[in-house]
Amino acid sequence: MVAEAPAAETTKVRWLVAALTLVVLAAVPIAMSFGPDRSQALPEPTFLAKLNVCLNAGAGACLLAGLRFVRRRQLEAHKRCMLTAFGLSSAFLVSYLIHHAQVGSIPFRGSGLWRPLYFGILIPHVVLAGVIVPLALLTLYRGLTGKVTAHRRIARYTFPLWLFVSVSGVAVYALLYHVS
């Protein structure tokens, strides 16, 4: 009889991750519903929109640096980079919610080939932004609790998805505010 490997996290941790994920996924449409109805795009990005793109870019840079450090077996530097990426992504989420509660949803002004490009980036960005919430939480938990094998197993999926969300967030900002 083969012994089953112990669970990477307790049921309590899984419930906590599920609850946090549901709160985040519910908060986004709620925040957007509080903003004014925008039939016209804002002429210039707000301070919070600019902050959001900086936070996304910073998280992406920290993710790449963290990958470099883990490949070099510099685990303490890897840990700092990944915690910083998580902090920047969390700050982004708060800023994003406040921004959209103030301005609502901003319509895309571009036309022609820009339009399918924008939505071709936006749609997977939005879907994967929801997917990354539980993945990042579980990956972080497993890394911080020393569950190295389980951490590596999930990080193989979390890293590229999280990096895509960060980079595509910057692309969405650029297309939304700088293409007309």
C-alpha cells in the first residue's frame, strides 16, 4: 500500500484562500458599480490609473527578479522579491478598487485593429486576474511554510500566469489611455 502524501495546506487554509478569493472577485464589480456611468472616456488617466500601471509594472519586475534569484539558488533574495511582488499586487488591487469606485468603467476609444487587440489582451487579463488570486495565495503560503515540493509544483503555473496578468495590465493601460 502506497502512503498518501500529506496535504500541502490544511482545510482551514483552503477555506481562508477561498473566502479571500470570493471577496476579491466580488469587490471588483461592486467597486465598478459605484462609479459614475461613463459614456465617454476620460481625456487623461487619473493619478490612481497611473499608480496602478506603476504597481503592475513593479510587480512584474519583482516576479522576473524573483525567478532569476531562485534559478541562482539565492532563496532569501527570491523570497524578498516574491513578497514585494505580492505586496505591490495587493496595493494595486486596493488602488484599482478605489479608482473604479471613483470613475467607473472607462470605455476603450480605439478603433480598427486596435479594438480586437485591446479586447484580445483585456479578456484573458481579466479572467487570469481572477485565477491568480487563489494561486498566488497558495503559492505564497506554501513557500512561507517550507512546503518546498508543493510550492514548486504550484509555482510552475502561478509564475507565468501572474507575470502575464502584470504585463497585460500595463498593455491594457497603454491601449486604454494612449490609443484613440
